[in-house]
Amino acid sequence: DSGVTQTPKHLITATGQRVTLRCSPRSGDLSVYWHQQSLDQGLQFLIQYYNGEERAKGNILERFSAQQFPDLHSELNLSSLELGDSALYFCASSLGGPFTDTQYFGPGTRLTVL
Amino acid sequence: AQTVTQSQPEMSVQEAETVTLSCTYDTSESDYYLFWYKQPPSRQMILVIRQEAYKQQNATENRFSVNFQKAAKSFSLKISDSQLGDAAMYFCAYRTWGLTFGEGTQLTVNP
């Protein structure tokens, strides 16, 4: 158990809908990262937040957004969902250093778009 | 842009034997970090080992060790005394702001 929690574990929704994925980092970690694992694209880094502020962006679509709240939990919002958005979405957390620290992964949220 | 390549989509090893998984990467940076993550059937991503690029000494964690060749941009993972529980997908990853992952190597351990 990494100490990173994600809810829900599974989510099934329809095309065009909007969903919110939630992540709580390990105690003491200030950085939260979102990654997507799909059959087509493999594992991709989406976005990082550090202590409430966006720190880095990866391959995140404009239909997706994220935020980190004062209690350091984070939410990933996915809107206008398409079939291709079906994937396993991981949250990871780290102490905060951009290059030096290790990311610890949560169990993931499996999103199925029908 | 950084890229990470794992050229072996699948590997197999006999229990108790040694296997090496390959990884190469491309970067213009001089200071960076490299990781191997393991993803068993549960899909949980588990850190196996990490290597700081400025360190010449290869990292070791119990039965897991790396062969880091900075000039060649190579970062292979050696698993000694393979166990059934080592069966998983293994991802090599390059760390800067986020993580850049390789395509993964599916390791099968035969009893």
C-alpha cells in the first residue's frame, strides 16, 4: 500500500458526459501527478500540481482539467468524454521536488466510456 | 523531448534464474533520474528501483539491480533468483517534471 488513495475504483459512463476523479496523496507529500494508461497510448503523464499550483503539464487534453485543494487532495475532471478516454487513471504523489523525488502511485481509477 | 524505449515486449525466465530487461532513453539533460516500476496483474504501479544520473554506482535493491550506462543512455534491470511473484509488466521511466515511460516489458516466470 503506497498511501495514495483514489476514488472511485471503477467508473462507467457514456460519451459526452463529465466525471471527476479524486486523489488523496501520501501524508506529507505536496506534489500530485496524474497519469493515464490506455491500450492505445500506453502510460502518459498528464499534469502535476505542487502545493495547490500547477507545476507541469504533459499530454493533457483541453477537455481535461485538474486542481489541488488546500488540504492537498486533487481532482481530475474529464468532460465531453469520448470512447478513447477509456483508460486507467493513476494519481501519484511525491514530497515535492520536481526532479529528485520518487512518485508513489495510487491504485488507479478505471474509467469506461460507453 | 525525452523518449524511453523498451525493445523487449515480452521476456520469460525460469524460477531461480536471472533475467535482464533492457531500456534506452534519449535526453539532452545531464542531471535526471531513472526508475523501474512493476505492474502486476492487480495493475498497481510499484516502485522497484531508482538511479540518479549523477551517481556512477549502480543502484541495488535486494535481488534487483541496474546497469546504468550514461554515455550509452542505457538503463537495464537485472532480476536475480527470479520468483513467481516477479511476474509482471515492467516499465522503465525517465523523471523530469513528470515521468516519461517506456512501452513496458511483460515478464513471465516459469516454475
